[in-house]
Amino acid sequence: MSALLAFGSNSHGQLGIASSSDAHCPEPALEDSFLISAVAVSLSGGANHSAMVLDDGSLVTWGDNSQGQLGRQPGKASSQADLVQTQPSHRWAKVRCGWNHTAALDQDGILWTFGENRYGQLGYDTGGAESSCTATSVRGLPGPVVDVDCGIRHTVAVLENGQVWAWGCNRSGQLGQRQSDAGNSKSNLAPFQPLRIQGIDNGAAVACGQKHTIILTLDGEIYALGWNRHGQLGQQPSSIKSTAVPRRIDLPEATTDPVRQVCSGWSHSMALTASGAVYAWGRNDHGQLGIKHDELAARSSGATASQPTPLCWKPVRIPLQCGRVSSIVCGSEHVLAVDEDGRCHAWGWNEHGNCGNGATRDCEPTILEGIVGRVSVAGCGCGHSLVCIRSADRRV
């Protein structure tokens, strides 16, 4: 048994709680439902919808369904979760949400998408329709998928052979295509079929921001492409505003252990090393880099003045009140980190209580004392957060 806790924005029932209001502290979600005999293994959220994969291989969605992003006929938003049905049925492994679309990876390495498709983010042509509520496999990928992530309007997949393929909006080169090379029936800014990101043949994982893409290789190296206005590519914005060519990001010279996870918010990026250290770079107007900007400016030559927008394009290590971090996830401008003791840390934008500390002001890294038990997996939407704890770990 396990329990799901949710906090933050709840305008469309994306928290899955009884109330229709935002929640500023972690609250039980989807009670007496799918988690009675199963444990969440993957959590994600979009603008106003949520998705979860359970260890029994089922896929569950709830919240806004205006574009069919829940995998069923579009209709009224609901805090009541339901299974995503396919014929034949599939056992799911991972789920990721874009703004109004969803990408789900099954245990055979086949990727399925549904929801909004105005920018080709589903990876296939929906025949003039701007969305599809039917989970449909993405064709044209030359091998099984091992990882996937969604930006607001683009999707990127890493294949078993190390290749990285992308589709959807390419306005800033986030698909690795020059605009003249990314043609389709609507616009050369949004291909409706997967295209390979050249220059990467040993991909291991991917993270997508609003208009940028971060790729982790099997060697533990980080590459970035797309929009760089706030230094989210780890490059000086005055030199590179955007790029369709993957650029390597170097962590500080003193860092010797390899990177094992990357994640991204709208305009900031993060990396987790094998030793459990967390690094961040990009926009910092809500403290999403985990350090007050005046302190950041004193520590790094990559930090700019606070006007017009605080940023730091050089990766900096975030000082957290724990020994080792085991996983990190990003919302649009907030972050959750789970440490080796199962505690959840949160920081950044907190307007809707999405940092779960009982307040609505942006916050520095904080341990969420309201979560009683060990967090096994966490996920973020734009302005909401989801964490799963095993019921056996809950303390009375």
C-alpha cells in the first residue's frame, strides 16, 4: 500500500483532493482509490492535469481534459482519476506531461501520446484535428524508447541505441533542427513527425524545459539546445541566444563524479551527480536555483545583476540540508528533491503553495515536515506537486 500527497494549484482538480481550492500543504489525494494495493513508480503533471504509473503497470490520469490529455473523451475537468485504456491493453513504465499533452512509455519500449497536437507534440498528424484523446503509438522511431520528457509544446525521446529523437514546436531550435530543415504542412517551426537530433549517439536521459532540451549521455556528460535567454543552456546568453546544435555543459572543475540525472523547469536546468550533489543554472527570479541571487552573484561569475531578470548561466552547487539527494524534479519554476532518507525538499516559485510549506511566498530550500513518511517518488506540474509515500512508512 502507498499514499499520494498533493499540493499547489488546483484550478482543474489536478491535485486529486476533495477540495477545489489550492493546497498550501501536502494533502492526501486519490484516497480509497488506485493506491490501495499498488505503489506509484512515475508521477508527472502538466498545466492543469496529472498522471501516474503504478507498479502493476496501470496508467492513471486526472484534472483538466479540455484537449483529451487524460486519454479519454474531452470533457469537464475532474479530480476523480481513471485508467487510460488501450486496445490491446499495455503495461506502462513511465509518464511525462507537457502543457496540454501526455507521453506514456510502455514496458516494451513503445511510446504513446495523446492530448493537444497543434504544434505536432504528439509526433503524428491528427488529420487536421488540434488534439486526440486516443493513446496512439509514435511511429518512425528506429528502436525501443528508454526515456522521454515533454516541454510545453515539444517531446523528446531517447532510444535504446543511444539516439535522441524529437518533435513538436521548434521555434527556438529545441528539436535540434534548423527551422528551414523542420518542415511540415503547417509551419517549418513544428514538425509533426520524429526527427533525429544530430550529434548525440550515446544518449541516456532527457529533460525538457519551456523551449529548450537537456540531454544526458551514457558517459555522464550534459548537452543542451534550444532557447538560452536566461542561460538555461549553460552558455552565456549574450553570446548564444538560441541554438539547434547540442552544446556541452561543464560542471565546476572541482566536480569529478558523473551526472546521473537531469531535469528542467521552464527556464532553468538541473543536474544530480552520482554522489548526490545537485547543480543548477538558468533563471533565478523565483529562487528556483536554490540560492538567493545576491549570494549567487557573490559565488559565481556566471550570475548577472538582478535586473531585468536574475540568472546564472554557469552551473552552481545548491547547498541542501542533507547528505545525499536521490532524485530531483522540476515544475515550471519550482523544484522538489528527495534525499536518501526519503525526505522531500522544495524551493522556488510558491504562489499556489506548490512548495508545500504552508505559505505562498517564494522559498529557499525547505524540508517539508508536513510529509510524514518516506517519499518514494515525486513529480511536478506547472504549479503543483505530487509525492508518493509507502503507507508502511507512515508514522502515527
